[in-house]
Amino acid sequence: MREFWVRIVAAIAGTGVVLLALAFAWLQNPHPPAAAPAAAPPAAPAAALVEAGRAFYAAEGCAMCHAIAGEGNPRFPLDGVGARRDAAELRDWILATGTAAEALSARAVRMKQGYRALGEAELEALVAYMQSLTTPSLAP
């Protein structure tokens, strides 16, 4: 009979410890904020502008350093870059300015400095093309 009561007390004590641990964890950890309404995705760039950017990408030989859908240098794929970066960040990475200049190697910065001479139309088209690349590649 004594063992029965010891087991009951041990079970109650164990349950109490678990409940106290849960209460402590709940109080100490931040609660997720209420779900905010989903922001509308950024408007897709105009198809003509994207096509101009695609043509510029091909004409400038960007595939020598980058890959899209498995085409080009696989070391620096651009698949999904439009979902990861906004237009301003893409512009910084293309021109090697801002925080991108700090993240890139000195060689990459030197190579990208030539893009600073681009006209605004070419740069806007290239950014639009990069923004259109929103899905990751399925290529190995």
C-alpha cells in the first residue's frame, strides 16, 4: 500500500514539475505577433522590360559568371534572386555599390564597375529581369 502512495505522489510531483516548466517557458519566450494581413506581392515588371533585360544579360555575357536555370556558370546562380532581393538591392549587386560592395570580392567589384557606365534604361531593364527570376532552379 505504501508503494502505491509513493507512486501517486511521484506522478503528481512529476506532473507539477512539467507544468511549471511549461508555464516558465511560456512566460519567458516571446509570443508570436498576431498575423498581419499579407502584403501584396510587388507588381511584376512589364514583359517588354523583362525581355530587354534578358537580351542585355545575354549580350553582356553575364552567363560567364552567373547561371540561370542551369545555363551558365553554376558557381553563382541567379535563380530565385527576385524573391530574395528588392529592386534597390539588385541594383546594388549589379553595380557593386552599398552593402553589396562589402560582400563581394575585390575582383568581382572591379568587374562590376563597368556596369556603372550603363544607361538608366539598360540598368532598369536588367533589374526588371532579375526581379522576374522568382523561382529557384530545378537544375542540379
